[in-house]
Amino acid sequence: MSEKKVFTYEEVKEHNSKKDLYMVIHDKVYNVSSFVDEHPGGEEVLMDVGGVDATDSFEDVGHSDEARELLESLYVGKLKRTASDPVPKLSQSPSAPGTTSADAGTAFYAFFFIAAVVAFGAYKYMQ
């Protein structure tokens, strides 16, 4: 990564419109303006966390590895956090060894896959 800008939380908060939308995830600042219309969860999801720290929201969903790669392409700089800035509830770093938020997403899809197989088996059994 080349040298990027350092943002304050106040600067990030100014970028909160659909055409100029920044968010913070794990103290990195991302310009998601070009992705608003393409976001699978809809633009409202991004607009709700635009201009703020979206770490908790991002990690709660359990984004895929592809989503994380896409996020890196939207990286514009680092956040210089001050004591008065809000801090995300998640204390876990995305690069912490042995932990990935993709595990939650994988478990979610595995549950539905197994449920679908069981439902299909029950349907065939009832025939």
C-alpha cells in the first residue's frame, strides 16, 4: 500500500452523503461512494454507517473474504483516533491469529445448507 492520508474522526464525519461516503473499519478509512449502488445489502446499510466507525456493523455481518478484498481496494487512509472519539465494541483485530470473522459467515451458510438437505430428505421421505 502506498502512503495514504491520515484522517481525524471529524474529517470522516463530513463524508456522509451517497456521492461522498467514508467509513471507518478497524481504524482504516474507506471511501465507499463508488460501491453504494452495488452493495448486496442495499444502499441504506451503507448510508446508516456513513461517516462513522462501522467496525461493529461490518464484523457483525460476517463478510466474506471477497468482501474484505473489495474493501481493501476502497482504502483511502488511516484514522487518527483521539480520546473523545467513539470506540467500537469489538476489541478483536481482523488479523488476530486463529480468529476470522469469516468463520461466522461460513457457519451461517453451513447451517442453512444442512437445513436444506434435511428439509429435502424429509420431503422425499414424506412422498
